[in-house]
Amino acid sequence: MSSEIQYKKIKLKKQNLPSGLKINKNSFSVSRIGNSFYWDDINICFFRGNYLLDLGDTILPNEANMIVRCFYGKIRIVIPIGIGVFVDYVAYRGTFQIDQKIINIKNQRARYKSPNSDEFPQKVKIFVNSFISTLEIVLA
């Protein structure tokens, strides 16, 4: 029995999409979203996987929206200090963690609004709908 690892080269074809349409993720994956870019509202829907959304190198407008829908997985969102945060998390079974607080969700909704968020010029609204998941908001 050989313990050699075999690699196969795959050539991907570029999809011809209508103007203005972007496809940029797979529903069964581990992904990282957030490399220095100008903000475009995020709307993610995935079946299973772990997601890290890092807003640290992002140029945010005054109002930004993020919508995440998942069946099963862990979602970690890193938000820089100095940005107002509103989170609306709905899950059948889940865990919501923010500011060292952990809330267990059982067919409930959890909401969080950062203290003094009206004083911050930039705000992000995060809406997460899930069946079974863990949502962690990291304020860094």
C-alpha cells in the first residue's frame, strides 16, 4: 500500500454572468469575508459551514446591513471598536456570544444594541436567522 498523496490539477471555467451579478461563495464551506474593500451590504445564505466575517479592514458607510441565513454552523463577526452595532439573532437552537456574555437560544430571538451607539458615526445592523448555530460577535 502506498501512502503517496496524489494531486490533480483542475481548470475552472469563468462563468458568463449578466452585468452587475456576482457569485462569490459555496453553500458547503468554511469562508472568510473581509479584505480591504468598500462596503457592499452582505446577504449570505448557507446550509452548513463556519463563517468569519471580519470588518476590520472595511471602509464602512454610515449605515451598513448584514443578513446571514444558515441551517447549521458557527458564525463569527469581528467588528472594530468605534462602530455602533445592532444584532437581531433568531434561532431554533443556538448560542449568542457578545461582550463576554453567552446567551442560549431555544426557539427565541435575541437582540443587542451597543451602548451609546447613537454617538458613533458608523453603524452596522446584523440580522441572523438560523436553525442550529453559534453566533459570536467580537468587538476588537
